[in-house]
Amino acid sequence: MRDLILKDVSFSYPGGFLAVDNINMEIKAGENVAIVGQNGAGKTTTVKMMNGLLKPTAGDVLIGDMNTKNYTTAQVSRVVGYVFQNPDDQIFHSTVEGEVRYGPKTMKLSPEEEDRRVNDALKITGMDIYKDENPLNLPLSMRKFVTIAAVIAMGTEILIFDEPTAGQDIEGNKRLSEILKVLHEQGKTVITISHDMEFVASNFARVIVMAKKKVVRFGTPQEIFWDFKSLEHAMLKQPYVSRVCKELGIEGNIIDIDGAVEAIMSR
Amino acid sequence: MDIIMECKNVTYSYPLTKKPAIKELNLKLERGKFYGVIGENGSGKTTLCAVLRGFAPSFYKGEIEGEVLVEGKKIGEYGGELAKKIGFVFQNPFTQISGVKDTVFEEVAYGLENFGVPAGEIERRVIDVMRMTDIEHLAEKSPFELSGGQMQRVALASVIVLEPDLLIIDEPTSQLDPEGTESVFAIIQKMKEKHKTIVLVEHKIDLIAEYADEVLVFKDGAMIASGDKKEILSDMSLLEQGAALPQVAILGRKLQEKGLPLSTIPVTEKQAVEVIAEALKERKR
């Protein structure tokens, strides 16, 4: 298992638009990390560089000793799986199972291994009950899980989820939490972009804040969500319970309901 | 009560389906009120929007029973003038963009052109709305060059510029960051101040709690609860029905269970701070 390192990385789109401006990141193998920040902060461009869809225009993206510059996107995507923000950018098969099987099929696995991967991925995401459906008949929130299953089935050591919480109901968010837990137990590195601060606070050990094309801060959710300077700079907000605790003058960097209950009751 | 819209025992099924997507719905929408529609995915929220706009069944076909009345008149009896009365913002902004206009400015002006509004007035209204929705800087861009979040704001602008009496908005913030989301709610609030009626489907329940007047809860095509937001959003039994409740309501409930004497279950941040501070004081006495 390899660490993921971004060293002095910038990216300009053809035409000159600078989307990421000289950032550094170090994500350890097996870490579960969230990236937060405004629309346009450079989050999606950053993760697309991690999976080789984009190559940095300056600096290096390293997966262990593998520099993405020297490999094709197809080669990098065998190590880093990426779930697109919009599932419809990714879906092209007529059944859920076909969609999930497509990746493993290209990998020349034994039939047993291929089946195992497909079935596991369908099960982890809860998509097994829809395996014969046409993904395009499923609602958007479910199509997202189809694309997550397709990437999990590839068996990559690093996975990236781009805004999986968008449009999810509470059941969907619960399912995402469970998927993150299972992948973490399997030792995978998972990097998730999300606008849902409650989801970030309760599912990740480490948070990266991006703003205006740069990395503002790395930290635990407790550190990040009580660092008002960084939050303001990135135009982010504390989770609701943290805001209530702040107003009540309750200390202890509270970020979730159970923490808040304990702190308030012990006053 | 000034009722702008009413559903009388409405059941609707999409073509080739057996199970109705909306079941025996009875609903009165009062003019000037802001209704938040919540419930798990697949519960019928988007179909409700389509029924209220008349797209189900006029566009989607399918079977409808019961009556949908707009200002007392059957919705099917309206022609094109319904588009002036009811504005509709689709869940997927790509569906909203006309595809026939080259710039965002023209896109936002498109509806007014169709209504035959004089050119000078179009320009004034479009500029006002673009300012309000913070998309002025995108005026000269192609609608197809926009990010998902920008497109959502353009879609919203292209509808509110028409100043319809009733606005139906389906998940307008799914692609937006927290700041962008708050700004969309602020825009909707301004529409409410203009005495518009608003029906908003939204998963971000804490913002519904902040801004809406009434909440409608859907599950399996049926409206299982409706009423004042304070009453609905503090009803813990709805959690078992797949509906989300505000973080502060859940916090309040858990504090009550631990024995903190909260006078009421809060639904907004401000209420939570007030009732918890009061209860802590009470306990010290």
C-alpha cells in the first residue's frame, strides 16, 4: 500500500485558466480523508490529478514511487479509482451488474475472482437488489451508488468519491457511512469531497480545507470546525451542533450530537 | 384563507406502472406561504411538483384521478397562461437550460421574450434578477460552460425573472456549497417577501427549518404529515418514516431524554440556543 503525495502541484486548463495553485498534500495509505471547500476552490481538479485524468502542469503527483507523469491515465486508474460527481458521466451499460462488471472484465481476472469482486461491490453498496435493472431507470441518488459499486469492483487501493452526499436522503447518507467503514477496514485509502459538514464531521479522521485554488489547512474535524479563521477564509460553516455549542459558550470542540449532549449535561 | 392551489383526492400513476406515484393527496396551498417538501428519495416529492405544475399528466402522460385546482379553476383548463402563474425549477438544471441561447443573459431573458414583454423592461428585469442570484459575472458565458452549481443558479434566475405567483422548486441546492445554498434560500426568502407562494423540495432540513412556514412529509407516494414547521420538524416519529429532522431537534430530544428540562424541542439554531440556555439556568436553581 502506497502513500499519495502532491508536491508543489499546479494545474492550468488549456486556455490558461489556473484551477489549482501550488498545493501540497500527503495522504497516508489507509487514511480516510475529506476535502471541503467552496464551488470553484479546486477540489475536483485536485482529485482528477490524483487519478491521472489530469496531469499537473507543474509539480508532481506521486503514488508511492509512481509519478503519474510517467504513466497513462489507464495505468493510474488501476491504482486510484474515481467516482465522478455526476453519475451520468460514467454510466453506459444497460444493467447495473453489467456496469459494475465492466471494469473487472478488462482486468483479465479468473472468472471466480471477477464474480467475487462484482458481487462484493454490489453487496457493499446495496445495489445487489437492482442488479438486473437499467441504471438509467434508477433515481439519481441510486445511480451514484451504481458508479460507486463500479469503482469498488476495480479493487484499487485508493478510491476517490466526488460529492457522493449530493441529493442523498438520510438512508443514502447512512449507506455511504457504511461503505466508508467497510473500505477503511479493508485498508483502502479513501478521499471524499463533500459539502455536507455534518457528514464530514462524523465520518472522517482528517479534513483538508481548500479555498481559492489552494490548500488552507489539514486537520482533524475537531480542529477544522473550530478554526474560525480557516472556515471564514474558505467560506464554510461549522456543523449545526457546533454552532449551538459555540453560542452557549460550551468548550471542547464539539462536532456531533452525542458530544454535544455529553458536554451540555456535564455543565 | 386565500388558496392559490388545491389538490382534491389526487392519485397519479406514470404510464406503464401499476403503483401510483402520488396517492389520495388532499392539499391546500395558501397564497404567500413557503412550503418545504421532505421525505426519503422515491417518496413522490418530484412527482408532486410535476402534478402541481400540470406536467403530470399533460407532459408525462399517465393516469390521474381527483382534481387539481389553480385559483379555483381546473388546471387542465388553463393554456399557456399557466406558465405565467406557476414557475417551475427542475431538479436537474441541464433539463432547464433551453439549449437555443448563446449566453446566460439571453437564457434568462428567454421566457420574458416568449411572453412578449417589451425589450427595455426585459433588460431591466433580467439585470435585476441576475444581480439578485449573483450570476452577473456569467452574463456573457455560454450556458453550457457553467459548473453544476452555476447552472442551478441560472435555472433559478430564468424562472424567478418571470415573477410567477407560485414557484415550484425541486432540490435547487444539490450541487451547491454551503455558502451558495444559503444564498439560494435568501433568494427564495425575497420571493416570499414579494408574497409569492413557494413549494420547495429539499433534503437540507436545517434550512427548511430556518426558512419555511409549513412542511409536507411524503412517504411511498402519500403525504403522511403536514402542518406548521415547528410541529412537524420536532416529531421524532418521522425519523422512522425516512424523513430527516433538524440536527438541533435531535439534539433537543436527546437532552430531554437525559433529563434536561427543555420547554420545547427546538427546530432552528436560535431556538436551540435559547431553550438550552434557559433549561441550564432552570437546572441550577
